[in-house]
Amino acid sequence: MAAMIEGLVDGTLDCIATDHAPHAVQEKDCEFDRALFGMTGLETLAPLTLDKLVRPGHLPLSEAIARLATNPARVLIGDGTHLPPGVDPLLGSLQPGAPGDVTVLDLDRTLVVEPEKLQSRSKNTPFAGWELTGAAVATVVGGKVLMRDGVLLS
């Protein structure tokens, strides 16, 4: 963990991402070496970043947001000459005409990771029971609010 934080602080790691790979209980309820790889990660990404990187001062909030949004979009878009089909060249920005994808954060919201309350089809997480400060309170995709206060709206 310390090496990962050091890489984020010194700029070696320019993106923060989760390999959100949720699987249903029946896909994981078997011998460890036969279980499908992956866990839920999308719902804990913002709280973990805020609580474990921003609050202790490893990254300023603006840099954490860049590592979560702007930088991954830049990696995907590159110089714009070889965009995958359907990828908006304004992805990851708030420029006029951009897709309108925004996550609203509450830096002071405290939450306890409760697997049974996760919206993903998978409930397996190594963070069960962790109390974290900072959370996503709304998600807007394409200008439409899709999540508010942990509840999926559509």
C-alpha cells in the first residue's frame, strides 16, 4: 500500500481506477482457486480515495479528481486521432458540449461499507465494516442524474 501511495504522490501513477468486476454470489461460492476473479469496486472508489488519500494529505482533492477522471479520459482519448468508436473527445472535461458526466462529492459524509446495501450485483468487498469519510452523493451521466444518496434512480 505504501508503494502505491508513493507512486501516486510522486506522479509515477497518474490514474486511479478500479477493476470493478462484480460477480453474483453463486459465481463466487466455491473453492477459492475456482472462483471468478473480481469484486465490487465502483461504489467504494470515491470514499476510499477521499478517506485514505485526500484526508491524510497524500493528494490534494484537485489531484485526486484528476487521477479519477481527467487523467483516465486523457489516456483513453490520447491525441484524439485514434478514438474508439463512440468515445467523445471531450470525455473527462466540463467544457461546453462535453457529455455532462459528473460525480458530486460530500467530503464530510461518513459511511460504513455495508455489503448488503451495495447496489452492484456482487456484495463481496474486503472493505466490509470500514468507516470512511467522504462519499459520492450524486452521479450525473449524460446530463441525467442516475444516483442520489446511494440510490439508483434509473
